[in-house]
Amino acid sequence: MSGGTLARSYGKVFNDVAAEYDRNRPTYPDALVDRACEVADIGDGDSVLEIGCGTGQLTRSLLARGLRVTALEPGDQLIRVAEENLKDAGDVEFVHARLEDMQLRESYAAVFSASAIHWVDPDLSWRKIADALTANGTLALVQYFGLKELRSVDDQEALLSALRRHAWEVAASWPTYSDLDCTIAGVQERRRNVADAWGWLGSYDIARDYAADLFEDLQLATVPTLIEHTASELNALLATMSFWARLSPEQRDALVNENHALHERLGRPIRASTLAALVTARRSLPAPQGRRA
């Protein structure tokens, strides 16, 4: 099994903790959802595809804007929770499937994916997405990323130090956080290839050269946020993350205890700076055939 395939296999952990995932994972900023709809020029009644809907954090926002959503989700427990959460929320069809296995029946004005595209095989995903879009249709990717800020840097370093002590193999591959200006600049440097830009943002092995021919007009929108957690809240959130599945029970217990000790030592909530990021890209139209002289 390749490194990328092995890493993607850890995504299955979300299905095993579907209820906790639903309870502890945040929704996405309305400003970014509105921006995606504006860029895609979509609204009431337009059909969109969502890849990896989880328990419906983004799906609810799409339905609230009157969109008709086809929501793919390979986790049976996740999709069951999403169906219950959104049974009266709007026009949504849940499909229990992976994007790689789908034969899509229609073209969509936009394809959305929130914190999920890196779990799809990148040798297939970008082409499958482009094929699912109408001419000039829009891909919209949204996720929270770590952000380097003075107001939280000490707390984040304390958390990473604990990870190094108890799970060095996880800490060794932990993404390096950049400040807002560097993050924006890094995406802009890679704006010709949405796969490269998104892979760089999340330190994901999903960049593929072929994607540069499929999408254009990359745009970035961001919402920086300072989050404060009690130790119990932080531990509940960490338990829904893929890296948690790689840890032994002893490692998990050690990190839980470290976070409680940090919270007590600080005498205040544990701070983390996050960046909610939206990257949009428009499907490229085929190059016109050359005319004869």
C-alpha cells in the first residue's frame, strides 16, 4: 500500500465515531458559503454535488440557500446521521458511495467538498470533478487549517510538544502552520493548479499536474478565527480526527492527560488559531480548434 493510499485509509475512522463527529465538528462560515455561491453564480433551485458530506455540516448551509444537493458519503454511519439531521432541511439526495465508484447521471453547476477531497484518489478525483461540472461550472473546496498567530502560538507549541513526546511519528508529519500573509502568498504562487494549491494548504499528497488543464481562475477567500477550548472540549475534538486512529490507547490517554494539565496550568481555555479557507476554481473550457489559413 502506497503512502498516500495508507494515509487515505485513516479517513474510515470518521465513520466509527459518527455521533461524536457530528457533535464536535464545526460548521463552515456563512461568509465563505455565500462567497462560493457568488463565484459560481448559483442560487435557488440550482443542482450541486457535494463530495464527502459527513454528517451534513456543509450540506445544511447549501440547502439553506435553496440549492438542490446530491451528497456523496462512503461512511454508512455518517450518512445515517446526515439523513436524520437534514430530513426536513431541503432538496437533498444522499448517495452512499465513493466518488471513485460513481457514474454520475447529470452535470452540476458546482461541486463542493468540505474537509474531504484529500480522502479521494487524486489520480481520479480532479478528472471526475471536472466531468461532473457543467461548462464553466465551479469547484469549491472549504476547510479549516491551522494558522500561526502570536495570540495562540504558545498554546499550539505546547500541544505539539506533547504530541512529540507521546507520538513522535504523528508529530513528525504534522503540518507546519504559516501566518495569514504567507498562506495567501503560497496559494497565489500555485494558482495555476488547484490541486497543487490545495495540496500545499493542507500538506496533502494530492497535487497532480493534469489538474492544471481542467480548472482555471483560482480564487481564495479566508476567515481567520481564534478558538478557545477547555481540555475536555479539545480532547473530544481530537478524538474525531484521523490521526487519533493511529495512536495506541496509551498514547491517547497520555495526550488527554497532557491537555488537562495544560488547561489547568494556563488557568484559561486553550487557544488555537484556525483559518477557514475557501478555494474556488472554474472548469476550463476546451481549447478551440485551430482554423485553417
